[in-house]
Amino acid sequence: MPDRPRRLTHDPKRLAAITAGVGVVLTAAASWSTARVDANSEHRLLVQQTKQAAAVLSTAILVLEEPLSTALSIQAAAGRAGDRAAFTRFMSTYVGTGKPFVSASLWTRQGDRVSQLATTGATPALTTTSPAGRSYALHAFEVKSPSVRQVTAGGQPRIAWALADPGSGLAVYAESALPADRHAPVARDSAYANLDYAIYLGPRATDAALSTTDVDPSSLPLRGDTARESIPLGDTTLILVATPNEHLGSTQSRWLPLGLLLGGLLLTAIAAIAARRLLRDRSDAEADAATITALFEQVETLYAQQRDLFERLQRALLPHGLPAIPALESASQYVAGAQGTEIGGDWYSLVALDEHRFGFVVGDVSGRGVDTVAVMAQARFTVRAYLLDGQSPATALEKCSHQFDISTDGHLTTVITGVGDVRTGEVTMANAGHLPPFLLDGEIRPVDVPPGRPLGTGPAHYDETTIAMPPGSTLFCFTDGLVERRGESIDVGLDRLAATLSRAGERSVAELVTHAVDTLRNPDAPDDIAALALRWEGPR
């Protein structure tokens, strides 16, 4: 009798090929997903840092405009024929080496005639005796805002500022020096040291840049992943173009896609070889059951590996350790939910703001998956950046509320954030729709932090609450996965947490967090858990 056709699962080579194909597809999908998360996070971080740099530039522009406005008010009060020495004395504090301006002049207009009344500092590039200077002065009297131009004095570039008061017929004219090579490197310890930038005067970034980092002029305009911001500057505009000069996120998130790809390929190869060897040594009758069992085991292993790698991605975006802050004992814990290979968006962060102050954040992004983690990374780094920039908790949340939109990204983000002082034990907090933290100071009670709108629901205003933590007291922050149960009121879960904390006794902060999470965690619950506890030891 002719041999029976062998079924697919009886052929070791074909089964190994299918296993390898499935493994390669799953590995490629996971590697692509993590690479996409990293690329999206990188661009969002770039956009956020560029917006922050633009805000710093806007502040610097106001600082430069203020002395011009003050000097004009001083001379306008004295009149054209008044004491011009007052103008010279005032502006001399802003003119000179290392100061905002290299030259300042006082102009007056009578009809179409413009003349110079006083000057201090270096010889200006434009004077009222030159046609260019006269034309520029007449233009300054016609606009309501400062008139800004780029000029050249002795071959060196300068920025010219002119602010006029048509009512008094007076104008203040000043010139700021630009670096001779137009390079203004960012300090290594600056928040923007990981950016290369180019600044252009005018509405288009097509002419030579006013100022850049140490980039080769031939590389302009900046290419690759870039972000652009327009900054009003008098009667014109500054264009800020920035690109990263290094990876903005963590090292783990940068190399995770490659590690996932190599690890997945290795697992796929092992799975394919194992399937082939198992079938090669079995008879046709035994091979059916053995092959099906082995294949399902391999698929389960791949899913377990995928979940493990996704959890590593989540943990790579969380801090690997909490910073040591004097007089503050801290502990944290993150536990992933039990829901397939999808990952959630819970996070926490603790950062030292200066010698005495610290900031903290605990948040939760709705949904699961790589897009949720991308929103989580954006929220974590954005709030952290605003706190490091000196913003109050309420201001940080108000600025963040402009960066998220549930109608476009489909995610709702709740956040509790605060700033504390280890000298006094005072902690100021603001709340974007998050569950309130608990204060343990002999009693256990939730802190009344008025909840504002979650991020993603539109711009909002947030109120702040300041509490004084007694020495030895603990602030316990958490996400809803610790207290929520399906079909149960949230108040029941909060009461359960309070009871658990009350039974903790005299434990260290780390033991307190572990006790709370181990006691309340439901192994079958889908939600992630993030917990952060801060104990103030008292003044030092």
C-alpha cells in the first residue's frame, strides 16, 4: 500500500518553519511596537523641551525690553528739553561688557527730522545722521511695539532695538552684541544640554541663523527629528528650531527594541529546534498529541516572554531607585496587572529640586498598551520637567493640561503632585482627578487636596493644599489599582486601605509599602499598582 500523506504536524521541518515564522512575526511586532513607543516619546520630549526653551527666550526678551521702556518713561516725564543725564545714568547700568546692551541712544523726532539727543556705550551701528538710521528711526515711530533689526558694527553682528513714544516724540535705541561666530553653546548642566538649536530673526528659517550651538554652518538648516517654535519679538518674530543631540529618554528605552528583537529571535530559534527534535524521535501515532502539546507550550512561552519584555519596558520608564534626600525616608513599589501581554500607565517619581526641597508625582493613564505607555512617559517627564524648572504643583498641572487631549489620544490621565521642604515638613500639593494620599501621623486620614480635572479633558485650574507633616509622619500616595474592586464602592476600598495601614505598626517606610501592597493586591486584578511613601524624619 502506498504511504499515507503525512499531516502537517507530523513533519518536523515544516512545523519548525511555522514555529519560526510565528516567532519572527511576534518578535518583529513587539520590537516595532517598542521602537514606535520610544520614537514617539522622543519626539514628544523634544517638543516639550523646545516649548520650554521658547518660554525661556520669551522671558529673556521681556527682560531686554523692560529697561528700554523704563528709560523712555523717565525721559518722557522730563520732556525733550529735560535732564538727559537721567537717561544716561539709567541706561549706563545696562550698557557695557557682560551687560544686555553695548550701546544705547536717545532719539527725538520733529516732523520728518530725527536727531540724537544722548548716547552711552560703544558707537552705535545706526545713527540718525545716516539714511539707514533715519529710515529705521521713522519706522520705529510708526509701530506700537519695539522695532527689532539685525545690524553690523565693525564686521560684528548686533541686534538693534528701538522703542518710540509718538506722543512725546522720543525714542530709545539700543544694540545687543551677538557672538562673533554666532555660536552660543548650552552649558553641560543645563536642562537643554541635550538639544542643538538654531535661532532665526524673521518669520522664516531660511536666512543665516542669529545664534546656534556648536554646529557646522553647512549642516543648517537642522535636519532629522526637529521641533519649531515661533516667539514674538517686537514687530518681528524669532524662530527657534531644535533637534536632539542625544537620546532624550532612558538608555533602557533606547536599546530595548534591539534587545527585544535579539531575544525574540533567540527564543524563536530555540522553539523551532525544540519542536523539530521532539517530532523527529516520535512515531506518527505519538507525534500528533506531543506536537500539539509542545506547540501550545511554546506559544505560551512566547506570550510569557512578550509580557515580561513589555513589563521591562514599563519599568524602564520608571525610576530605578529613589534619590537620597536628607531627612526624608522614601520607598516605592510597582506591580503590573494580570491582563495578557498589555501594559498599563501607572507611574511614580521623586526628585530633589534643590538642597532642601523635593518634588513627587504619582499618576495613572487610562487604558493599556504601548500607546498608554507613550502617554505615561510624556506625562511623567513633562510634570517632572516643570517641577525641576521651579513651577508650583498647580502651575505644573495647568501647563500639562494643555499637552493632552482625550479626544485625540483616547487617554485620561490623573495625577497627584507636590513639593516639600525638609526643613519645615511643609508639603504643597495639587490634584488632577487622582485619589487623595493618606497622612499617617498617629492617625490615618486622607489629605483633602481638591481634585481638579484630569489631564486630557481640556485646560483647567488647580487649587493647592499645604500641610505641615509632623516629624516621623508618613505621606502615602497610590494609584487606584490598590483599592478598587469590581462592583464595589471606592469608599470601601479606601476604608480597607486605611485599616491595613493602621495594622502596619511601627514599620519602616519600605516595610509599610510592601505590607500594604501584599495585603491588598488581588493577583487576578487587571489594574497596575503604583505606591510611593514619604516619611519626614524632622528638621536637621
